[in-house]
Amino acid sequence: MKYIIGNEACERFSFYGMSTILVPYMQQFLGWGHNTAESIYHYFVAAAYAMTVVGGWISDRFLGRYRTILWLSYGYVLGHAVLAAGDLGFRVPALFIGLTLIVIGQSGIKPNLSAFVGDQFRQEQRHLLDRVYSWFYFAINVGSATSQLVTPWLLAGCAFGALKLCENSATAWGFGVPGILMAAALAIYLAGRRSYVKVPPAGRDPNGFLAVLRTRLSGGEDAARKRHGEGAVEGMRSVFRIALVFLPIVAFWALYFQYGSSWFNQAEKMDRAILGWHLESAQMESLNAILILIMVPTFAYAVYPALERAGIRMTMLRRMAIGMFFAIPAFLSAAMVQSWIEAGAHPHIAWQVIQYVLISIAETMVSVTALEFAYTQAPRSLKGVIMSLWFLTLG
């Protein structure tokens, strides 16, 4: 597990480190407006998570999780290298080529690494998955928090007061360091190759989801049960049950990802001086990950057990529902701050802490729980696809 956790921390540093500076990079170095930069950022995030369906299908059908993660990681590393090379004088082509390669690389890692974690545990160890996925999510946010503090500083020219150590190569460093961490993620993953449980791909299954669905639509449930068996029909039903649970989460993520664009531009118009130190707007995004680092173990080891002892059973569905509720006051708080700005005020950045605390509580309850839910509820042959379905909600 240590290799998988290490890989995930480094890969998340690379992804969030790069995506955190995308909007300021497009605005400050390419001269694009807020609307253009925000649109490209959201299209990129949507594509990155939507393509996980392809990565999950490749894994389940052809390569298995281990090889899918490995092979597509090389494209991921190359994408970061292209972004960093844009500093040589071809920034716009490098931006779109690099982002495309990262989308392809991400498609193999996001759905499969989460499922790969579950593969390492035998049936009698499944009771450990709750806390294992909590620590897996903790690793995600170690990488995220670190990168969101470091890469905005690199893009700002490695500034120490008035001294800027890398001003002439700021974008190369800003995109290059995440690339180095992605290369480290690949190296860590390879280092553990002899210790992994490698579940083979299911291959083409005549009783797979699409085959059962086609029979069900053309001949009814009795025909599907007769041709494919009760287990296959139940597997098809489980996919729809999981999809139904995930459906309302789409709206949650649509709001959540505003913090990388709208909340950044909001921070640009606020007073960001803290004890004589100037906070970069993009660095404020690291607060989400820092809060998650605190909240994940707090909820896993204190909040949920305390509620259980009080007779309040915190099922996975209940956790996700309560988490989505917390997103509402988060965005009401953001709207309140925005109304002050539009009225001509110049509020302090500390006002954004409220919305970050609320959205971090929401994320802790929704996302950590959903990882476990997706893996435990999915049929064995569809675990990659179901994980992809979860990440598709993020897109």
C-alpha cells in the first residue's frame, strides 16, 4: 500500500499543482480574459474526469488496472513536459497539447488507482476499506495542499519580497515541478510492482453490462435472466442503482470546482495581506486541501464513531447526503462576499475561510465515502467502469 499511497500523493501534486496555476497563467502570461481562462479551465477539468470512463473500460476489458495505470502514466509525464517546454516560445500550442496528454494520462489513473487500492485487500479484510480510503484521500490532499502553496509561488517568480529568483523562467518552473513529481509518481509505482495484487482484466464478457442491457431492452427481464443468469441481471441493476446515487452529486461537483476559477478571481479583488506577507490568490486554494488533511482523520476517528455511539448510524448514503447539504451555505457565503466586492468594498481574504471550511466538510463527507461506495457496490468485472462513473460526476 505504501507505493500506491506515495504514487497518489505525487500524482495529485502534479495535477493540482498544474491546474491551480492554469487560470492565472492564461490571464497573466497569455493575456486572455477571465471568461476565456475560466472556460478553458472548466473544459479541461470536465474532459479530465469524463475520459476516466474510457480508462476504466480499457482496464476492465483489455489491460487490467496495473498495466493501464503504468502505460498511461507515461503520457501524463509527457504532457507536463510539453507544458513546461512552452516557455521556449510556443506557449499556446504547448498549452493545448500538454493538457490533452494530461487528460489522456489522467483517464488511466483516476478510476483505476482507486479500484487498485481495493484489490489489495482480501474479502475478510474488506472491513478495513473505510479507513484505508480515508488515508488514500489523505494522501491526495497532502499532494494537493503542498502543490497549491508551491506552484503559485513558482509562477510568481519564486519571490522573496522584492527579489524574484526565477522571474525569467517562472512558467517553466511552475509547470516543470509538477512534471517532476509525476515522474516521481511513476517511479514509486514501478518500485512496488512485485508486491501488488494484480487482478486480470475481465475481457469480453457475454454476460457483461451492455450485453445484459441489450437483451433486457429487446426481450424483457425474463429473457435477460434466462440468457445471462440472475447474477448478471443483478449486476446490471447494481450499475443503475449506483448511477442513481451519483446523479445528484453532479450538481455538487459543478459548484465545488468554482473554487479553482470563480473563487480565484474573487480572491484577486480582496485584501490578501497577512502579517506583512502577500498571499497569491491561487495559494488560497490550498486551504481546501489543508482542511481536508485535518478533517479526514477527524471524521474517521472521532466524528463518525461519536455519532455511532450516540445511536446515529452514519451509513454511506447518509454521509453523502449530509455532505451535499454543507455545500449550500458554502456558496451562500461566497455569494455574500461577492456582493460586497460588487458594491465597491475591498474585504479581507479571511472572509473566504468560511466558504472553504464549509466546502471542505462537504467534500470530506461526499468524496471519501463515494470512493468506498463505488468499489464495494460494483460487480468485480465492472469495478473500473463504476469508479469511472464516479469520476464522471466530477466532470
